[in-house]
Amino acid sequence: MDSSKLMAKLVYEAMDEKKAEDIQIIEIKDISIIADYFIIANGTNSSQVDALVSSVVDKLAQNGFETKRIEGIRSASWILMDYGDVIVHVFSKEDRLFYNLERIWRDGKTVSLEQLED
């Protein structure tokens, strides 16, 4: 399994463990040089958003992946976590609806967890 696919799988698992809402994995490697995958999810409140971010950072660090950059941590309404080939977006429910990244990246391919395990 390539590293970006493994990172995406680990991010999904970390978010799922903390009960993230509507986890979306969008493969963008064929339409952008930014990354291979965007992973988008939201929490129900700022405490859960913080817990989702911590869970992702911990799980990826345990598997040898370090964040290149984290933005928005103070606001807890949209946190962007840059892992190079994988970009993670953790939103509050309201901000996710407002920014609607899924619409912006609709040319990407939605990927299921099962497809990452292939």
C-alpha cells in the first residue's frame, strides 16, 4: 500500500474512532498537484473538533507520519492539517455547510474505506 493511501486510511480510522460526522475521502491526484487525497469531516461541537484533530495527529505520529502544518487550531471551526499527500479538513458542522469543499472538489473521485484497503 502506498504511503498516501495508508495515511488516508489511518485518518479515516482516527476520525471514526472519535465519531466524526460524514467522513469523506476525495481522491484528487488526477486533477491537482496539491495532494493525493482530501479528507473532510465535521464534529458536532468545538470539543469534538479538537478531539478529532488530536486523534488524527496521534494515530499518524504512531505510524511515522508527521504533520507539515496545522492551521485554524485556535478557532476550532475549520482546522486544516497538511500531511503533504493527504490534506485533512476538520470542520464545525456550520462551517462545513458554508464552505462546502465537496462541491468545490466535485471533479475528484469519492473513495470508500474499502477502496483504500485494496
